[in-house]
Amino acid sequence: MQTEHRGVAPIDTIVALATAIGEAGIAVLRVSGPDALAIGQRVFRPTSRAAQPLSTVASHTVHYGHIVRDGCAVDEVLVSVFRAPRTFTREDVVEISCHGGMLVVRRVLEAVLSAGARSAEPGEFTQRAFLNGRLDLAQAEAVADLIHARTDLALTAAREQLAGRLSGQIRSLRQDLMRILAHVEAHIDFPDEDIAPEARDTLLLRLQAGLAFVDQLLATTRDGQILRRGIRAAILGRPNAGKSSLLNQLLGHDRAIVSPVPGTTRDTIEETASIRGVPVVFVDTAGLRDSTDALEQEGIRRSCEAAERAELIVHVLDGHEPLADDDTRRLSDSISRARVIVVNKSDLPRRLVLPPVCEAEAVSVSCETGAGMESLCDAIRNRVWSGSMSAENIPVTINARHSEALRRAREALIRTLDGLRRNDTLELPAFELRIATNAVGEVVGETSTEHLLDMIFSQFCLGK
């Protein structure tokens, strides 16, 4: 069942480590819920005898003391108090900053749990922010995007979505669809009064505008997916063409072993680099050639698999050598794929002659001197990126869940338009328009299911 409400706000109090697991100077445990202050008071002993009880202190204040359990001090801490509704979850929140040793954190967590809190599920703090109206569903997803962002562009996109840029546009679209639906349903209630031709034309124009906006959002699906998960690029070529050297240049540090001995790379190596703001997962592969060495053969097999899975082929050629038959065959095989042809060793006399169609795509570089790397980065970005966004001017981008909901909305809008144009009985266009409105509402959580919410928030890390 879909619901037009967010659900019932939780009544228990949860706790989780809000910082990364592992040894560190400081760790922060977050406690949220109706009993957060009472639980905090049970485990916290202020150093000053004149200090107020934690349950009575002002909001957004920090207090020094110790966490105690069974009368014994566990750790020296700072406790921050945040009173509802001016918190991330819109519940009372207590944050305990303790020392970051794993045993210390465990003991502090045990003290809080024994005082009445429950261990939080993954994403439960953000889920409570959603259920309590602090965030809508698209903004909640942006929290995860913000944490996992690997480039400035991805970070900016997540920040814009968290600020409500996508949500505002989706709500505006949904409200307009609801107004159109109300207009249609009003005529259903008065069957003797047909929609006047001019009114019908106006409704059709408004629906067409809504459909055009949905198409505009759907066009950002691929760019949004690239920002969130990156794109896989397989670096292919014959031995000693300079594949590993190219990977090191793109990363800005030595990651792959570079050797004049052919067949040095026996397995695939994966590393992520930011190419003009786009996260690209580069896969350095074994040199492609005929070999009788069993280990090298396995590396070549894995190279071919990496090429099949990749969304971009970076074909590296040795510009100081004539074009080999293997290169000609593989260039022909990849002609229908997204690819960038790299002619390496531009610091040496060129002996490579490419077919005109390949020469037009080629970028000359020197992995020895770094010459041409800026042009190569531009070529890679232009080959995989359909958008024109920059960190200063970034449009709304949608994720796979938004795309699925908006595709259903689009199909329903098309059926609505067709029904109105055919002068169908108004119940049919109204039914389709209701489907479209609900599907649009799913993007921000105005219409949602428990299963959908569980699926989304289970992908979050603990403490968020």
C-alpha cells in the first residue's frame, strides 16, 4: 500500500557511533530519541559539582565530565546537548565525544545501551529525520551521496540535492499535476458539463509542459549515475605500449609497476581518479598479445573480461612503432564502443600511421614527460560526460530510483494526454493522472511504502 504520510515517528531512543570505526584521537557517539537526555544524565557525571543535571541544561551546549558505569569512570568526555526540534532528527540528541580507542568506544557504547538506548540500524538517524519532516526522501538520499562523493562535482551535486533543489522542482510539478487532476475530477462530478475546448487545450498544454519537464529530468539519469558511482575505463594495448605509465600519470602517483620487460602486468589493477570532476575507475590490464605463458594467458583473459565490462576503452598505442596487426584488429573491434585512442611516446619520433577515422580520435601524449595529459583528460571527460555542468553551475541530477519513478510518471502522462485528445470518458485520464501524480510524489517521499523506505535507508552506514 502506498501512503500519503511519512509514517509514525519512533518512540524509542537509539545510539550509534557517528565517526568511522577504528582507532582515532576522538570518536563521537550519537544518541537520539525521547529519552536521549535522561539516558545521557544516567551515564554522564560532570566534573563541576555546581553543574546542572544534563536533562535541564540549555540546548546546543557542551559539558565536560566522565561517562560512568556501575559507579566507575569509563572515559573522560565532552557531551553536547541538542534539544528538539533544532536537531538533525528533530528529536532530542546527545553526542558524546570520547577518546577514539576501539575498547574505549565499546565501553562507552555499552554504558549508553545499558542505560536504556537501543543500537541504531543503518541509516536510522536519517530515516528519523525523514519521518519527522526534517528532510524529504530525495534530501535523505543526498546525505548518503554527500558521504560517498569522490569528486568536487559529485560533492556539489549532493549538496544541491540536500539543499532541496530537486525537491522544490518535483513538488512544483506534483502540485501542478494535482491541480489539473482536481480540474478533471470536478468535471467528473458534473457529467452534464463537458470540458470546454479552450479549457481542454489549456490542460493539454500544461500536461505537455509537465511531460517535457519529466523528460528533462530523465535526461540527467546517466550523468547522475556517473557522478554517484563513477565510470569504468579499461586501459588496453600491446605490451610496453605504456599502459601502466599512463595509469600512473592519470593518478598523479606511481601505482602500477613500470618495466621494459614485456608482460610485467599479469593482473588487472583498479584505481579511481577524478577526471575534470568525473570519477573514473581506471583498470590497468595485461598487455594483449599471443603468449604461451600460462600466467600471462590468465592475465590476458582477465584483460578481455575487463574490456567487456568497461564503459570506456582507453586504447594505448606505441607511437614509436608501426601499427601492429593486433592493434588494427582491436581498433576495429572497439569502433562501436565509447573509446579514447592514446598515442604514447610523443617525445620520440613517430612511426605509427593510423587510419584517418582513428587519427581523428587520437590524442598524443608522452607518459615520460607528461605532455598531452591535459588534452587526454579533456577527451576522456567529453567522451563519457553528456552534461556541461561544473562545480559552479550544476543542474539537478537524478538517481536510478528517481528515474524509475519518473519513467512511470511519463508513461502515465502520455496515456493521460492521449485520453484527453481522444475525448475519452474523463474517468480514464483521471486514473492515469493519479498514477503520474503518485509516481512523481515517490521521488520526495510524498507517496511511499515501508518496503521502499527500508530498502533506501538500509544502504546507509551506521551512525547516519
